[in-house]
Amino acid sequence: MPASDGGEAVPVNRSLGVQLARGAPPVDRSAAWMWLLFCGIGFVVGQVLAAVAIVAAAAAAGDLRSLTAITSASEPPTWYIAATLIGLWAGFLGAAWMSSWLKGTRRLAADLGLRFRWVDLAGIPIGVAGQFLVALIYVPISQHVHNFNQRFAAPSQRLTGGSHGAGYVVIALLTVVGAPFFEELFFRGVLLRSMSRLFGNIGGWVGPTLSIVVTGVLFGLAHDESLQLLGLATFGVVLCFVSYRTGRLGMSMVAHASFNLVAVVAVVTPLVQPLSLIR
């Protein structure tokens, strides 16, 4: 059982609120603010690394002169999508590492709740149900948005539409495996825990609710998709609630992966309509 900096044992199978009360990182508000700073640094660095990775991949593919057109294309090639995601996730991983190494116990998995239990498979129905929840939310909205279906599916089409064969398999793996791991590590591992420490002094259910809602909304905003914001933020709140209640990332990662898997399958299966991709 992991111990806090003060040596007190921290329960690993309890809610996040209990873990923080027992001294889990971030151990105080000062450390929580530092974790938020690391989040900001990681996000910005991820954007820079993504841009660098795109240029490097374009040069390797011989498409450097066409990079401007590729960047604005509705269906960019596989190498462009892969470079973007890998660069961004490198920043996310860096934020997690800095948080644990500089203001934690230097045990990243323990500090961020990176644990899995068999019960975390309950995340599969949670992720699938999340797709239907998003669909229901947009039922009244879709009637008032011109070309709603086309506009709503555009991000998913941009992510997967330009890939075929082996390229599509690569994008599917990045979306279903990579995105849930690195994004949960960043948003539910670092961001939710720092928010929970900062809002922890607010009595009763108010503090946890604020941390869950604020983190979920920031998760939606980070995807920079105006039409999809409501759905992404809503499912982000669901993922935050799951992570807060379990005190770990296993179930939220499984739910995130299941959510994305439905959308990936929908792209190649007309019987299943794509709802949203969290990338």
C-alpha cells in the first residue's frame, strides 16, 4: 500500500476523496497549484511537439511542400494524424511525470491512480452508454443546426477518413488504446486530483462536484470542437465521476476506450452511426 510523503499509508481501493484526506498527492494546495502549472506546461509543450512531429513526418513522407494544404484538409493522411496525437500525448505524459517526480512520491502509477482491477471492465457498458447519452443530448439541438449530421461527424471523419487498410488499423489503435491511456493520465490523473485538492475544503458534496464538473468541462474545451463541446464535456464529467469514485484510472480508461471503439466501428459499419470520438 503506497505511503504519502509523511509515511502514512494511503488506501488504494478507496475514493479519491478518501485518498486525498489520507495524504495522497498532491499533498496540499501549494502542490496542487504546481500540478496545474505542470498541466499547462504539458499542454503547451504537447502542441509544440505535435507541430514538430508533423513537420518531421511530412519531410519523411516527401510532403513538406504540401503541408499547408494537408493541415487544412478534411481528411488528412495517416502520418499527419499519428504525428499530431503522439506529439500531444508526449506533452501529457510529461505533465504526469513532472507532477509525480517534482511534487509527488516519484511513483507515477501510485500518485495518479494508474491501477486496474477486474471490476474496471464495468467501464465497457459505461463507455457504450456514454455514446447513447451524447446522442440523446443532441436530439433537440440537431433540429436547429444546419447540416448537423455532417458537421457533427466532421471531427471523426477528419481523424479516420483519410486512412485505409493498415493506416486505418494504426489510427484505430491510437484512438482506442493511446487516447484513453494518455488523456486519462492527464485529465483524470493529474488535473482531477489537483482540482479535488483545491476544492477539497468546500464542505460536503460541493467540493467533489466542482472538481468533477470543472475537470470535465476543461476536458471538453481541450478538444477545440464547438459543436461537440457539450457532448465531450458531459462524457468528461462521467469519466471524472467514475475516476473519483474508484480512486483510480482503470475504469475510466476502459470506459474511454469503449466510447471511442463504438465510433471507430461506426466509421466502417453503416448499421452503427458514429456519435463522437474523443481523441
